[in-house]
Amino acid sequence: METKKVLTFEEAANYMGMSKSCLYKLTSQKIVPHYKPTGKMIFFDKDELEIFLLSVRIKPQSEIEEAASTYVVTGKHKKS
């Protein structure tokens, strides 16, 4: 599966580490990018799934504390 660029529905669910029902919900709500060339079967671009999975980064506590310290010392918000 590492060399495949286009994934089936089941392969995409496995790749993303989620249940098929959860992935179905994301596709029906048009949250995750997908393709339906015949109108029935759903396919996914592996690169687009990776972008989706990494789209919302949560900062670790150490970065939050560093930004707070920088703000207290300089009075300026550090852009990340």
C-alpha cells in the first residue's frame, strides 16, 4: 500500500486509522477530499489524505510556554 497513490474506501480507512463508519461520515459531510468516478465507489488520493490528517496542528505545552515567555519579555507575539 505504500506505493499506491489511489486508495479504495477500505484502504483509506485503514491508512487513516479510523472506522469505515467514521470515514463515511466525513465523506458524506464533504469534510475529507474524495472521488466518485462512477457515482458509487469512493476513492481517495493518498497525498490529499495526508494533508487532511496533518491540517490542524495542536501546539505542545512547551511551545505555548515559550510563546508566553517571549510575549512577557518582549511584549510581542512570536509568529509561528
